Amino acid sequence: MTVAGIISDLDEESTNSVGSDAISSVSQERMIIVGNQLPIRAHRRPDNDGWNFSWDEDSLLLQLKDGLGEDTEVIYIGCLKEEVVLKEQDDVSQTLLETFKCVPAFLPPDLFSKFYHGFCKQQLWPLFHYMLPLSPDLGGRFDRSLWQAYVSVNKIFADKVMEVINPDEDYIWVHDYHLMVLPTFLRKRFNRVKLGFFLHSPFPSSEIYRTLPVRDELLRALLNSDLIGFHTFDYARHFLSCCSRMLGIGYQSKRGYIGLEYYGRTVGIKILPVGIHLGQLKSVMNLPETETKVAELNEQFKDQTVLLGVDDMDIFKGISLKLLAMEQLLVQHPDWVGKLVLVQIANPARGRGRDVQEVQSETYSTVKRINEKFGRPGYDPVILIDTTLQFYERIAYYVIAECCLVTAVRDGMNLIPYEYIICRQGNDKLDMILQLDPQVPKKSMLVVSEFIGCSPSLSGAIRVNPWNIDAVAEAMDGALVTRESEKQLRHEKHYRYVSTHDVAYWANSFLQDLERTCKDHVRRRCWGIGFGLGFRVIALDPNFRKLSVEHIVSAYKRTNNRAILLDYDGTLMSQTSISKNPGSEVVNILNSLCKDPKNVVFLVSGRSKNILSEWFSTCDKLVIAAEHGYFLRPKLDAEWETCVPVADFDWIQIAEPVMKLYTETTDGSSIEAKESALVWRYQYADRDFGACQAKELLDHLESVLANEPVSVKSGQHIVEVKPQGVTKGLVAEWLLSTMRERGMLPDFVLCIGDDRSDEDMFEVITDAISGPLLSPVAETFLCTVGQKPSKAKYYLEDTTEVVRMLQGLASASDHTARLAAMPSLA
């Protein structure tokens, strides 16, 4: 998109849509719906004394009420379209709350201008529609003052929610990109708030989104919601990719539901396009005015075939591309001249920028050129309607059009095709006017851009790349010459979908998922961390809690036979550290723990025995298990033993060439060859591509090694092949058994790890709690690093906290040793 000029007040795609008798099964008593604008029309009285208010029947926020139960109270929060002076605001607020259950947010004009015309329309809107501000003329360069205005307005909306919310009962549903940081303010005030967010615009790919200077703040704010909704899988996929690439947060799909684990909370992802309001549309179709207009248009175009376009006059709707395709169609298929008419309804521009003026100028000149070139007396191939049409007039054009064209270059949803399909189904009176046999199936054809949100749901439409003028022209011709039976089948397929997936279905489905996502709120322990827009809530299962240093040190001091099992990478050493060898602090702590005669300290790592021997050469009494327990060394001067007998390693000749293939095609990956295992590491590869290749490699290795005595497993940035039976759990069992044989029945067990391989140790120790390997009064501390699903009951945030905790235990041992060394006082 190379249109020069300032991005104007581009209005989001029309959301006039749907209703049905479906009732939500959501059991809440009250729903708070928050949007930029209230579903209210306001008109100042003729005498200038006060205001008259009425519902805006075209507002999506009002229409979605059809998806809620009749006994559900709905409260709306948003702005009015008209400015209300300060002295009237209290009276207006009281009237709207009492009569319409609406809470207005009054914004000072200068703040509203910076928020809406500034940050929303000059920065977010173009960027979300894939327009980068490569020059000052192409959209707005990032302006910190506009961002601050955006945050301030979101805070005002949060204050309005606070005025009416019952945090333990109410559900909140926030709509669209104007309020993307609102979830943070609400979550900060109420940690367990039940909060959904739906984005009605596209969400751009990570390559586009990452150019936004406040990208992390917006992502983290959205993640403070419980459920985030998108119209299409593409938009959701882009959002998930941004979370992965910029925040390092992956997603999981479980039983058909997509979720992200964010500090112990599961943030759900909902993919469902909005629908139209059937009740409203059908009621207008039954109006006498509609029937009169249909009869008039039917007479006007009685000898011609009508193509219809309905678009806003903005740079993203592709009106000029559609006109060029029409021109190309008449050039390539001159037999259509005189028979084919394109009626282009261009909703009047609501913007003020240069880009709108240029779109208008290009549209007018193109229409003039086509009509001069192909027109004749009584025939214009293009009819441009750029005045405001009543809704019934637009419906009349839908009814008589043979094909509807939507060639937007980017559009979040676009419900024009849905409206067209319902109108083409018609009713008895319209059938009579058009002289149609009610027994004959109805027909319709759609040519839609592949870049609009409704495209995936219209499987019978002819999808086009609007930039390819020749292809669009051929698609238009193809739609017109399609067999009647084919047109009927496509129409039937579309009508069945649109009529069952209306706005009520959409709202009901979203709220059911929101209820499911929030059902565990009550039983979770929550607390907030972070400042400003970096705020987030930690939510934990009641049985999963942070390991208190004071608590474990107290248990450590009162016990006599202690087993301590420690993972290395990700536990004692950060995964992100370039240098992996242990620092002097870690070595000194391990030596202090090993010197205590009450301790048996066991380092359990996936690394090779040579590396571990070199790194911990000064730790005399440290027991080391290398390669996940395949090798074991009881102390420094002992020989390495193998825990599992392995007949041969012929499988390496099969696995290694496969790994080399993936290493060559995945930049940043490498192979680590151990004596008992092969590990493919992709920590430094592109995050998304590395994960994709790892999945492929895992499947490939499982296939070629199906008959070999090995296990293939994936871990944190690794895929590993090792002999069957080699696990860290085996090591834990060996340690507990050995201590028992030596008469040291453990009464204290500490086990810390960070990844999937360490879960085997947690499982073995958990099973041993009620068995003979542990003292009946043993105190066990199974601890994972980071908050995630685990068999451990405790967690520490990172390696720094792990080292700090171990330092506390080492200090307790040193203190005990010093007391023992002191001469007794006679």
C-alpha cells in the first residue's frame, strides 16, 4: 500500500450483525460489556434543553445480548458519540444508568483526539492492517504522548468498571483494539476477575507487529485476560507467534482448546468469526419500502446482470482494484458490454486525511474512464453511489445482484457477504416481485478477497488475491457463467452456515468458553507482581506453592539423614547463559553441603561424564550421575559405573545421519554425541522454526528407530535418543536404596529440577514416601524451577533463587560445623 498522505480516521469494518433464540448456558447473573462506544444514539432536544437517547440497533454490542440468557443483566460501559458538556454529565450518567444500564465514560476532547484519532487510528489501525509508517506520509510515526493518552483513556475505562463491578460474580467482556491495556488495570485491581477480550480487527504477523515500540506492553496486557478471541485462525496464529517470539511463551492445544500458560494462569484462545443479526435483517426485508425499492431496481436492471460492491471509502477496501478488474473484464470479454453493470456503493468517507481524498479522486476518475470507454446511451457499466443509503435500499441492491464482490486488501471481518446471502434467500413477497418460483432453490455467487476475515468461513466463494487484477476479472466472469445448479448449491451451503452462525451463536459460544476458562479461579491462590503495564498475576494450585527458604532451612536443621538431588542445566545454571561451566559460588556451595556428614549430595545431569568430571574436579564427596543416570560415580576417586546394561549401540548409526540432516537445514542447531545418547539441541535456532523441526525430527526418529531398544524424547530445546530404561528416576531410586542399606534411612529429601526428565525423580520420590525407602517422618521437598505443570509440590522462580536457597542450607551446615568445633565451656 503506497498511498501517500496522513492516515485518516479509518473506521473499523462494519459490525452490523445477528440474532437468534439461542440461550447461553453461562450461569452468571450479570455481564459487563466494555467497548469504545456505547450502543446508544444521542440527540440534543430541539429546545437545546437536555438529550434524547435511544438504542443503536446497528451496534454489535447490543446485538450480542441475544446470545445471553433472558435473566442475565447486561451493563454497558463506553463513550457517547456526541460530546456532553461538564455540567450535564452527571444528569446524563444517571439517565443512561437508570434507563439503559449504560455507564458513559466522558473524555476531554483533547484527550479523546489523541487517544482515538491519534494512537488508535494513526498507529494501531494502520499497523494492524499491515501498513508500516516507513515515511511520515505513510501513517503516523510512534508518538509517546499519544501512547500515554491511550493508556490514560484505558485507565478511565477501568475506573468506570470499578464503579459497577461485583468482582466475585460478574463477567467482563472487553471489545477491540481501543482497549487493549484495560485487562491489566482490571486484573491489577481484582486478581480473580473473569475477563474476556475480543479483537475485531486483524492481528498482523510478527514481522509487522514487532515494529511497534510498545509491543511487549500490549501483549502482556492482553495476556491478563482469561480468554482472547479472534475472527480467524490466521489472526490467532499471528498473536501466538508474537507471544512466542517476543515473550518466550508457547501455547498448547488440548482437546480442541488452545491455551497459553502465563504465570500459572491458562489464557484461552477463541477462534470464531462474528455473524449477522438475522432478526434485524429479516425485519427490514419485510418492510414495504424494501419491496418498493426492489421492484424499482428490478425494472431498472431488467435486461442486465448486476455485480454489487459495498465498501467504505478507505484505502483498505480495494475499491479501485475492483474497478480495474471490471475494466479488464470488459476488455477481455467484450460480449459483456451492454449486459453487465457493476453497482459500487461507496459509503461516504468519515475520515479527514489526504489518503481518503486520493482514494475518492482515483475512484471517480476510474469510473469516469470506464464509462466513457465502454458506455453508450442508456448504459453505464459502472454505477457509483457515494451518498448515504438507507439500510432498506442497500438490502434491495443485495436482492437483485447476481454476484457480490469484496476485494478489500485487508479487513478484520467484513459482514457484507453474510448480509448478501441472507437477502438472496429472500421471502415470499420478494419472490413475487421478482417473479421467482418459490419451489426453485435460491442462488448467489461471491467473489471475496482472501485477505478478509470472513473468507475462511465461505468455502463456496471464489477467493481471489485483489492485487491480481487479471485473476479478479476472470473470477468475476467465472462467477457469472457458473451453472445454475452450482450457484444453487453454493448458496445453500453458505445460507446454512450464515443462518446458524449468527451473532447470538457467536456470543453464546464465546461466553461458554469464558466460563470454562474461569471455573478454577476460586480455588487458586493469586497474587500480583510487577509494575505498570508489566503487572501480571501469579495463580497457583493450592497444593503448589513457592519454596520458602526459612521453611526448608528449619527442616534441614532438625534432620539427620539428608538426600539432596540436584539437576544442573536450568537448575544450577541458567539455560540462557552462554558459558555453562559452574562458577565458584556454585562449587563452594556444593562443597559445603558435601562436607556435612548428615548429607548425601547427588548431581544428576544429562551431560557427559567427561564434562562433569572436569567441571566438578574439586568436589571430593559429590555423587554424580551423567547422561541422565547411565553413568554413576559415588565419589571423586571412584570409577564410573553403568546403571543399565546395554548390549550394543548400533542404533547410533541410524540416528546420527538423521540428526545431521536436520542440523544442516536448521541454522543454530547442533548435535551433542554422548557415550550413551545423542542429543539434538536447537536453543539458538529460530524459536518457531526450531520447534517445528524438533517435532519433525522426533517423528522421524521414532519411525526409523521403532525396532531399536531406545527411547526418543523431547525436552527443553532438545531431542534426545538414549537406551531404554535410562532415566533420572532410576538414579533417585538407587540413592534412596543405597542410603537405606548403609543405615541412613533418609528423613530429609530435597530434589530440584527444571524439565521433563526431572519429573521421573519427582515421581519415584513421591511413590517412596509411604514405602520402606524413607523414614516415616521424612520431610520431602520436590521443587521445580519456574511455574508450570509438575509432579513437584514446590517451585522456585529461577536459578538465582535455587542458588540462594542452597546457600541458606550450606550456611546452616557451616554454622553447625563451627559450633561443633568450638571447645566446650568447663
